[in-house]
Amino acid sequence: MTSTVLKTLVPGAEALIAALDLEPHSEGGFYRRTFQSDHHAMVETDSGPRYLMTSIYYLLTKDSPIGHFHLNQSDIVHYYHLGDSIQYSLIFPDGTLKTVAMGNDIIAGQRLQLHVPGGVWKASRLMDGLAGYGLISEAVSPGFDYEDMELGNRQTLSEQFPEHSQLIGELAQE
């Protein structure tokens, strides 16, 4: 299939942003909250009450290809939907680095789902492909709250994890 034919079959990033009513995210990319567990009691955390679970769409595009390093207190399960693959870089508290690709080529080792425990530094980047975007969903439990997220600072993370300073330089905000 030629790339011209494929482009007519695959919606562009702008069309997805409009259709899904996405807005820019502080870590990079675009998102929209799609669910919060309104019909369940709130969960009490060290930071206060949280929804039992929340969920979002999250989109990286060729114009916003990086979800910068950030740390969430809650567990997150990512679900790949469509577009190009997305590479995740995870830095665990002990400094262990794990790299995972989400995408539809499961034979090549890409994943359709990815669990990231709370307390792990996470960054994502769009891989080269024909679509020019990658769309996932995230389910967060206890539910997401900005008070429970920390955006990574390039200098601070490089000092904490010097063995990963080159990667941090590529994927963390200043």
C-alpha cells in the first residue's frame, strides 16, 4: 500500500485532537479525561481523597513527540490504540532503567498494555512511522490528581541518576 493511499485511510493528528476533544498536556502531547469513578467512595491517600480510578486519552504527535519525565504516585496501566509506536523509558527508584515499546507489532515485542507502578519516573516518545501520532489510554488508580504528579527537572534527575543523564537530557524539561 502506498503512503498516499495509507494517509487517506488513517486520520491525521489534527483530526484525532478535534474528534477526541484533546487539549495540550503539561508533560507534552495532548489528553482528555474520559472517566472518573463518581459512583464509588473516594479513596483516602496521604495527599487527600482521590477517585478510585480515572482514565484519559493521551496522544503524542510529530509536533509534540515527547511526554517528558514525570513521576506519579498512583499505579497506571497504559493501553495502546493506534498510530505509530510509543517508546517508554522508566527509571525505578533504585536507578534501574527499563525501556518498553507500545504498539501493534506484538510479534516484535511491542506491547498493547503497560503497567507503570507509582513512584517510577516515566517518559515517552513517539517513534518514527507513517501516521505521525500515537494514541493510548491510561487508567490511573487511585485516580489522577495533579498534586500527585511531579514533572522531572533535567538537572535534578541527572544528579539523582547520573548513569542516565544522556537520556534525561533528551526527555526531561529544563
